[in-house]
Amino acid sequence: MNLVQLHEKLMAAARANPPSDAVPYAFEKRVMARLADAVSPDRWLAWWSRALWRAVTPCVAVMILLGVWTYWTTSNNTNKETLSVALENTVLAALDHSGDSW
């Protein structure tokens, strides 16, 4: 919903219903003071974004270390079988029952 339209509708409703004498003195100021003390979603969003930006550096470092480790372990590997061949052999191993008959 458009916030400007919502604001206009709420202000029109407030003007149409004037406060009665039953409302305590400075009631709206107490309500607004409590609203200001409450934690707003913007503060949570700011906290969450700061935490995520602080986590970027360790995550990038772990990613680089794992990438280097993977590169070194695959380049030093003497086995010439590629990952795709190993996966295919593993998946098709269950189908290789030439001696079995139903």
C-alpha cells in the first residue's frame, strides 16, 4: 500500500473523530514516547547488515583456502579417472548384474 495514501487516510479518520474528555492529558505524547523507545525494524536491519558484512571476510578467506586446497589435491592426484567417469561408474554399478536372471 502507498504510505502517503495510508497517512492521508489515517489523518482524515483522526480529524473526523476528535478526542473526547475521557482521554488523559498528554496521552498522545506518552504513546509517541513509547513508540520512540521501541526497537524499529530499521535498527534490526542495520544490525543484521553489519553482521553480514563482518562475516564476508572470513567466508571469502575460507572459500579461497578451500579452492587452493582443492586445486593442489587434484593436481597431485596420480589417478587419471575423472570425476564424471567415477560418478557414472558408481551410478551404473547397480545395473551391472549380467549374471542375474529374473
